[in-house]
Amino acid sequence: MPSVAPPKEPIAFEDLTRIDIRVGTILEVSDIPNSRKLVRLTVDLGFAERTVVVGMKRERENPSEIEGLQALFVVNLAPRKMAGILSEAMLFDLGYSDGIPPALAIPERPVPNGTRVG
């Protein structure tokens, strides 16, 4: 089992409050042709549907297994083009940086899409 990484440098509480983390439902997972690791998610965030490009093709045998699940997303990052597709949020996926099989960061029970963390 991999060892646990030490914590990062401390940040000011105000820095944390600038990150807008919301719950969204993953409506669809679709393949991005010619990409070895990226897939496109269509996510209902309550206030909008957004496209989120994530690198989970190699992490999961069947990326579509997360369709219909709620997960946490950072929604106030600047949009970024990946494989020619504009990604409008970032999925919280646990484990990748620590070399363990990934797991979604999910609410313990269903909550309305768009619910804020904090």
C-alpha cells in the first residue's frame, strides 16, 4: 500500500473560500476519439449543464460506470481546452496522486445539484 503523502504548505482560510465546489450529477460519459486517457462528462450542476474533460480512460475499465452518480466539481476555474474540447469545471477524483484506484468524491446522500461545499 502506498504511503500517505505529507500535507501541502498551509494556506490562508480566505484562499480556500475562493474555490467554488459544487455537487453535480454526471449525466453522460462519452469517449474522446484519438485520446488515450480523456473522456467527456456532461454534468448537471443545478445552475447549468457543463462539459468536463477528465483523464479517466486508463483509470477505469468502464468510465460509463459513473453515469448517474453525484460528485464534487470545482466550478470556478477558467475554462480550459483539452483535446480540442472546452472543459468547464474540474472533477474531484480521489486516489490518482497517491497511486491507488480512483474513487469519486461524493455526497453521503443525494442533495440538490449545485449544492455548495462548506
